[in-house]
Amino acid sequence: MTAPTGGRAGRAGPAAAGWHPGPGKDRGAVTAEFAVALPAVLLLLAFLLAGSAAGIMQFRLEEAARAGARALARGESTGLVDDVVRRLAGQGATAVVAEDGEWVTVTASARVPGPLGTIIPWTLSATASARGETPQAAAAQVHPLGHGVSFPGLREARADGLDALDRTWGWHGVAA
């Protein structure tokens, strides 16, 4: 009998020595790997859920700020604006109101809900502005060319250049 090429003659292979590949030595390896990987997978899932909760809360805050700005622009009280923001964004939401001339701004803010929101101090906010619809806001409208004169005052005073504006912009017959 001849020896196999590249090997030693007379040496028995693994099957002849009684070694058989199989589940005997690897028994429980998958369970151990799963036990090591499971906490990492659960932590990743928890962060994904917290991120989803933050995204949903951000959408709610944006809608609440828009609705609050619309209500304030209509002339509603700041107490009603707070109620609108809390109704749309949740009881933990707060509203901050600011007025700048004819523009009103509402900023709604709240903490991220859920267990990770209490562990990580995550505060979200959204801001919306609207032009006032009250008579005071209408009187504060600024001339489109930036002169700072309201239209009623411009029409009543028949200021210089009004006829040119009428010809340029076609404002004939527009009631002041």
C-alpha cells in the first residue's frame, strides 16, 4: 500500500480515531450567543421606540404650535391658546406666547414621553407664527414698499406717489 501524497504514512484520520463532528462539543453554543446578544438587541429596540416616541411628540408639538398661533391671530386669549396646545400635545406641554407688531408666535414644548424620556431629559419644542387678524393687527400693516405707512393712512393722506402706485399695481377702486 502506498502513502497518500503530502501526508504521513500510517497515520489514521479523525474518523478512525473515534472523533465525529457533531453536536456533542457545541451543545449550548447558540443559547450562549443568544444570551450575550439579547441585551444589545433589546437596548437597540428601546432606543428605536424612544426615537419613534420623540418623532410622534415632535409632530404633535408642531400641530399644537400652529393651532395656537392661529387661535392667537384670531384674537383668542392666551389661556385658550394654552388649552389648545395642551389638548393637541398632551397635558405636559407648555406654551409660550410672543407678539411682535402684527405677528404672533407660539412656542410649544414638552418632554419625550415613556420610560427613556424620564431617564434622558429630552425636551422638544416647536414654534409657529401667524399674522394677526384683529383690527389692531390690520391697522399695523406696513406699506409693501417698506415706507412704514399703513394703507388706510396712505389712502386718507393721499401721500406723494399714491397715483403712481395705483398705476403700477392697479389699486384703483380698492377700499381703504
